[in-house]
Amino acid sequence: MSEIPKILDGRVAVVTGASRGIGKGIALELGAAGATVYVTGRSTTAGRLPGTVHATAAEITELGGAGVAVVCDHHDDAAVERLFARVRAEHGRLDVLVNNVYNSPSAARWLGRKFWDVPPKAWDETFDIGVRSHYAASVFAAPLLIEAGGLIVNVSSPGARRYMHNAVYGIGKTALDRMTADFAHDLTDTEVTAVSIWPGIVNTELLQMVPADEQGRRVVTLPGEGSFDLDAAESPRFPGRAVVALAADPERRKRTGKAWRVADLADEYGFTDIDGRIPRAD
């Protein structure tokens, strides 16, 4: 699928942590499908890693959607509550919430470490911004989503089912998938769908900093997990296409409460990555 039609025209979405990476890719695809997309993040100027909420919002608009940049620290519940109050005031509806915000640069410091080498502060960093923030956003978004019969997407990982990176990472992703299942239980009497998605290895701005080797290959080695060819990784827009497909699916409720691999959703819905592939590394 080389171009996404405007199948989400008139829909309103919020994507948290969308300055760069997977969040940006998802936000861009929602915008390309015609949605109004509120993108949150703390980055207002590009630093070591490129990307700001304002740049993402501008790209969404260029793609045919309407991008709205919201500078927001997801540690601040009051700021998150104001975000959804603004969505209600400006549009009166919310169709899609994507809980994506995550501190990848911080988490990268502890890759491949045994649990006794990962300090308790790493637990706090992972759970505060990677689990609690998703819960808080969902709490404040729920009334709008229930009114619209909307969609909650939690960006998770196969680390919920098997060892990946370190113990804290896996525990956090397992908690997130449990959250998805429990949200779905509580939403049983509504039309809201709650799912987790599992991207594979995504060629984010952080991984794009990995230099090529003597053979010109960009390979990252994760202790205890093996080596991965980043040229075979998926783009950040691949999981975005999964979110668009879910948002447009009138029968998505049958998926509620479960975690779905992006590659499997690609098979079922018939979309590909921007280069025409269906990447399967995770």
C-alpha cells in the first residue's frame, strides 16, 4: 500500500511521545489518512536526536491531515488532563488514543544488563513514563473515547512474552499488555476497543545513529539476544499503518483486550511498510 487514502477524514487522534520514533511514524500515518492528530512531547528544539512536536505536526499537515503540537510532560497529570480538555473544547470528540511515550535513550543505558546491575531508578524511569503515563492518559481520555466508540492503542513489545533487553523492560511491557486486557474488560459495555501492538525492530532516529561496518551493514548487537541488521528493520510508519487499519476497521472490537504483532496485522489488513515489504524481525 503505497499511499493511504483519506479513510480517517473527520476523526480526531492523540499520539503521545510523537516528536520522533514510533510515535512520530504513527502520527504521520494517521495524518496521511486524513485525521486531526494532536501530538505530544517535550521536545521543542532538536537536540542530539532530531525531532520536535512542532515538526511532527507540520509534517502531518503536509500529508493532508491536521497536525496539532502540544508540549506536554507526561509526568504532569494536570498537563495531561488539560490536553484532553482542549481536545473536547476544540473538537468535542476523540476517536483514537495512541499511548506511545517512552524514554528510549534512558532505557538504552541498561540494555543487556542482569537485573542486579539495573538500579531501582531504572524501574521508576520505565514505569513512570512507560506504564503510568499510559494509564493516566487513558483515564483522562476515556469519557471522550466512550462517547465516540473509539480506539486505545498501547505500543508494547514481544518483550511481554519473552526475554528482551533486561528484566525491567520485560516487566514493564507485560504490565502494559495486562493494562490493555483490563481496560478491555472495563470497557465491555461500551464500543471502545483497547489493544496493544507489537512493532518489530524499528529503524528510529536512535538506531539510525548506529554506524555502518566495513561491509556497509548497520548491525546492532544486543547482549544475550544476538545481532540484528538494521537495514532489514521496519520504518516507524509501519506500525502507523497498523493503527490506521485498526481505526478504520468497523469490526475491530473482536480484537479488543489482546496484543497484536504489527507484521500479523499487515498480513490480515493487507498493508506494507513504505518500501513494500512486511518486515518480520523482532
